[in-house]
Amino acid sequence: MAGTNQTYPAISDPAPLCYESMNSSCPKINYPVVIRAPLYVFFGTAVVVTVVGNLLVVTVVVHFKQLHTPTNYLIASLAMADLLVGAFLMPPSMVRSVETCWYLGHLFCKIHSSVDVMLCNASILNLSFIAVDRYCAVCHPLRYQNTITPPVTAVMICVSWGVPALVGFGMIFLELNIMGLEEFYYNNFYCDGACILFQGGLSGALSSVISFYIPGAIMLCIYARIYFTAQKQARLIQGRHNMANRTYGKGASDATKMDRKATKTLTIIMGVFLSFWLPFFVCNIIDPFIGYSIPPLVFDFVVWIGYFNSTCNPIVYALFYSWFRNAFKIVLFGRVSKQNPSSLKLFSE
């Protein structure tokens, strides 16, 4: 999440410190310029791509009336979480990773950690509701419009943000993550210049299982059910193609194909999320039980892998969604304000 469970070596005279004038300062690693400069370029590029890509997703879903569907509203909500990862979390984390110190103060560290927990949980809740949306669209298409209504979608989005906000800010500001371990934490982990998210064995296990493993397993089961249902529908449609055309018309067939394509793309999005965040949650759940012996550099690495999920999502949209590519071209060439949004053709395939 926002920080890493890590230990620091004893402060000695030769070792550089984050704050030279403070006895309680954390030790600092001074990377040479030939390492720091490429790291800043790499992380800075990731920040720009993450912010611009997800801002574009939110913009096109809001602007183009053709995209005002429950599925796309949930996609925009997920993109907003990714946008905040790029705009709010990644820049301070970039400085912390390269400079190996936190210079933004204790209060902002708590805010940063709280938002980190919130956005990770918001992403997985948005993905969970997207899975429910796809299940209704593919497995119960005739009841979909009556089930996933605009008010239901609004409730999904509110829950996706409200619950994670309560969990993130409540856990950090009430110090629930160190409850019962306060003395151990302040004696072994706390120092000026650090911003870490310390979790005990029970806290780390519960938060990982509830926030990641259980929702991930449920989503995998839902998409497996969707896959088998879609395969069954495909065989029925292929066997009764002529009858389907006469009964339902081409529009129904096209709608079914679009639902399947959207489901396939969103399955990839879910798979990318689970793959990118799995290393962090594996480390988070085992670190307390092995004496917090995972090196800080390893923890920092797996945190950034999780962050890069937010960078990859717009790329997946661009690869698999024709409407995203077409909308990107319209925005890129400045044709947004020149045409009626409802008259623009976005779905080319």
C-alpha cells in the first residue's frame, strides 16, 4: 500500500540520515546520480501515462452519450481510482523510493497511507461490481436492463468509494493496524523520515484476505460462470442462427457480441489487477510471520508493481475497445467541441 513493513539498521555516525539534526532520524541511502536520474525519468513517465490515460477514459465516458451505460460508468469509476493513484500516490512515492526518505511530514504520511488503502479497495470493489454487471448481462440478458438500472449503478459506485474511504482513513488515523503492538512498532519501526504501513500478523492476514483474496476468488468464480454460459450461448446461437435472425433480428445478435467482447476485455482488466497486486499481498501476509525480514527494496518493488496496474488499464482499453480508440482520435484532433456527441460514431467494430 502506501508504505512498506521494513526495519532499519542501527544509526551510526558514518551512515547518512534523512534529518542530520535529529537523533530519531531514519538512515538514508544516497544513490548516485546515474541511478537517481533514470529512476526519476522512469517513474515520472509512468505518472504522466497513468494520469493522462485514465483522465482520457473518464473524459470520453462522461462526454459521449453513446457511452452512458452502467458498464461504462463503472469503468469510469475504476479509471478515477487509477487516475488518483497516478496523481496523488505515485509522485510522493517516487520521491520516497529514489531518496529513500519521506520529507512530506507525518500528517501527510497518514493521509497518503489512508488514500493508498482506500484506492486499492476501491479498485477491487469496482472490479467486483463490474463482474456482477457482466454476469447479469451475459447470464441473464433479458433481465439485465431491469436489474442494473441507473440507481443501482449509482449505489454500486457509492459503495465502491464509501466503504474503502471508511476502511482506509479509519484504520490509519485510529491506528487499528498497530493495535496491541504500539510499543513494538514505536521501538522497532518508527523513525523520522519514514512513511510505512506497519501491520501485525493478524491485521495483515485479515486485511489481505478480506481486501484481496476473497474478492479475487469470487470474481474468478463469477467470470468462470460467465465463460461457460457464453460458450453455451455461442453453441445455441450457431446452431439456430437463421431462426435467431428471424426472431430477434440482427440487432440482438450484435448486442450479444458486444456484451461478450466487453466481458472478455473486462476479464483481462480483472486478471491484470490480480496479477499486479498479488506479489504485494503475498509479501504483506507473510512478512509478519517471518520476523519482518523481507528487504525494504523488495517491498518497495512490489508496491510499484501494484501501482503500475493503474498505468496498464488505459492501454488495455486502447487495445480492445474500438470506442476508446475512436474517442481518443476525436479528442486528440480537437473535434470534441465541433460535433454533437450523440452524432459521433464510436463503435466501428
